[in-house]
Amino acid sequence: MVRIVDSQLRKRAVLASTINRYIKDANPVSSEDIAREFNLSSATIRNIFAELEEEGYLTHPYTSGGRMPTHKGYRYYVDFLVSEMGLLADEKESIVKECRKAINKLEDLLERTSDVTSAITHYTSIVSILEWQDRFFYRGVSFILDQPEFRDTTRIKLIIKMIEEKRKLLNVINRELKDGKIGVYIGDELECSEMENCALIVSSYRMKDKPAGRIAVLGPARMEYKHTIPVVEYVSEVLSEILMEQDFI
């Protein structure tokens, strides 16, 4: 049970908890659940919910009194509330082991990198290389089918078509990253109607100390950001190290 006195800190904590719960099970979050966590009355939580909804961070479906995050809510969560949990030692070991398996061709390395990224995040992964302007490697498209947001077959077909046609997705992935850091794009920020309910996490990797390409993970806006962000960062570091050490034919 958590007790927070400051009203703004309490509001932030309620928003963070609501988003964490929604990310976990995709069900609208009730005031009763949050009230128990913070040792507050349900009426108090409903008032906080109403404020957060008025400010555009939460919304509620017509069929439920519970709340769910908006894209604005996810953006605030990523920028100010999410606490990256980092990677487990065995996850790091698995990434290094899989990426460093005996590989003689760059294509094989990039395919393997996409494989391991998708396997660990359970989302669709994409690896592009700048010199191949119309090519990238992707894995885990089937994970899209597992997300409740994409039960609409029309929406799924649009996303899969966009991945297969490549150009539109490459335009998003290859955007300039601020200060060379990781990019997190949510909903409308993707500027792509096919991905209006998606999130994309992008990082760059280097070859011989020069920008070489991008590693990206595509999933629902209800993405496990605190795990996926460090995965993408670490994979890009490992890939850059391998490309620094080896020459590929």
C-alpha cells in the first residue's frame, strides 16, 4: 500500500500505475484497484481519473467505467514516468551469444539480430542498413496477431502490407534521431495511418564508427516500454561492437 500526500505527485503515481496495469492485461483499470494500491477512497481516485481524462492522459471506453491511456498518456509515461527495469543477465547473455554465432555474411548477422530482438521482446523487429535503401530484415510479424488491439483483420492486413511494401516503414525508421539517441514514436507521431495504434522504438547501430543502420521494434501503443527500450539499446550496442571487430563479405 502506498500513501502519497502531494497532490501532483499522487496524480503522477496514479497515472503511472494505471498505465502499468493497462499495459499488463489490456483491460480498463478500475478506481477500486488503484484505491487499494494507494490506500485512498474510490471517490478520490475517480476524481483524479476525471482530472487526468480532462487533461488528455486517460480515456474510458463506453462499455466500461475503467480508464485506459491515450497516446498523450503513453508519451508522458515514456518521457517522465517509466522506470527502465534493464535486462536480466541471461537476456544479455542470450543476445550476445546469438548475435556472435559464427556468421560470414552481413545479411546473416542482421537476420539473426532481428530474430533475437523479436524473441526477447515478443514484438515485431526490423533491422535496416543504410546502404541498402530498399531492404530490411524483419521477424515476429505473428506477434502482432497476439495483441488484442489488432483483432480487427482489416487493421492487421494494413500493418502487414505496410511491412511488406517497406518504403513507408523505412521512412519512419530512418528519421533523424535526436542527439543520436533512441527514438520512441507513439500513435500519431508515426505520421502513418496504418500504425495509428502502434508504437515504434528505434535505435541506430554503427559500422567502423559510422552510422550503418537502424534496429526497430514495432508493437501496440500498449507496449512494455520499460523492457523493450533497454533491449533495443543493448542489441544496437552489441551489433555495433561486432561490426567494429569483423569484416563481412
